[in-house]
Amino acid sequence: MSVAPKLREVFVEALDLDGDVDVENLKYRDIEAWDSVGHMALVAAIEDEFDVEFDTDQVIDMSSFKVAVDMVTELQSKNA
């Protein structure tokens, strides 16, 4: 099962996004809410929702929704 739909919900909630934001094509700093503080809130929300833990490099490299999907998918497969 794809993590994208649930991850989209996490992005919307953590970054307090309007329904018209194109989350699937969102990149770090594309919007005001996804600044450094928003990034850390987003990382924490993803870790909580998916029961994963990002290392420092992954936190730094999470530059878009698409990258986040790949990271979460990879971490889930390692934990399975």
C-alpha cells in the first residue's frame, strides 16, 4: 500500500495547509509554512504517524513531498 495518501494528510496537518495546495509537488521553502521550524514539525509528525525514525542526513535531505514518500517507504520496508 502506498504511503502517499496518508503522508499527504500529515503534510496538510503539520504545515496547516489549505486544501488547494498541490502537496504532491510541494518542495521545501515553496511556501512560508515549510520553513526550518515547519520542517522539524513535519518530520516529527511523519515519525509519529508512520512509526519511523529519520537520521540527521534524511532530515536534511527531505526536500519535497516526493522525497518524503520515498524515505518513509524505504524505512517501512526495513522495519517490516
